[in-house]
Amino acid sequence: MSHPAPSGTSSVDRLSLAVGGTLSWLFLLSVVLTCYEVLMGWAFRAPTIWVHDATTMMSATCFLFGGAYALQRGDHIRITFVYDHLPPRGRHVCDLLGLVLALAYLLGLAWFSGMQALSSVRIVEMSGRAWNFPMPMVIRSALFLGTALLALQAAAELSKLIRGAGARR
């Protein structure tokens, strides 16, 4: 569900919140479609050939874009066993190191997933299943765009941390 962006947030923060909040509704649509599939298969003995692929694609897209949303809100999973026992300066160093490493990884992932997405779009890659929907093309593109948004959000969080404007939540 969408939460209003706090005042003073960057355009990247607002974009992450808007995209994550909007796409989160696809999870509800996935549940509705799954219920439809169960009803059609169980009650009418007429299962569909498209619901599984559609719900897989929608859920994957939500997860791929959800990383930036979670990072912006501070809702990502964190192992706090050691972190919670560190002094503020130690936490700051951990946050800084974690964001720098994450950003390096995300930039590499964005580069390679972007190349795969371009290749998939060029050939209009199809699933090869009964519905033969271009799911690989959609998911590869979502991987690139979700990774790019997560990299932008990580850069925004790093900038806040360096400026001292954003103690991580």
C-alpha cells in the first residue's frame, strides 16, 4: 500500500515509493486470478492456460521493483545481531560499506540484465508454453528496470548518509 513520502525526500525516494506502492496492487490481482483459476479448475473442470504465467509474471515484477521501495522505507531485511551492539560510528561505517558494496553489485547487475533485456526485446522472446506470452521479455525488462531503480535508491541513501541527512532506519 502506498505511504505518503515524508517532506524533504528526493525525487528518487518519491519514485521508489510511487512505483512500489502502485505495483503492490498486482499482488492482490494475482490472488484474485489464482482464486479464479482454482474456481475454474475445481468447480467447472475448465482450468485456464494463462493464469499461472500471468500471476508468475506479476509477482516477479512486484518483487523486482519492491527492493527500491523497501530500501527507501528502511523495511529491508537486516541481520542485526552485531549491528545493534555497535556504537553509532560503527553503524555508520557498516551502513556506508553496505551501500557502497550494494551499489557496485547493483550497477553490474543492471548492466548485464540490461543487455539481456535488450536482447530479449529485440527477438520478442516468448515463453514457449501453451499461452506463449512474452513473459521472458517482460521479466528480463523488469529485472533491469527494478535493478536500475534499486541502484538509484541505493545511491540516494548513500548520498543521505554522507550528508548526514539520513541515519538509516
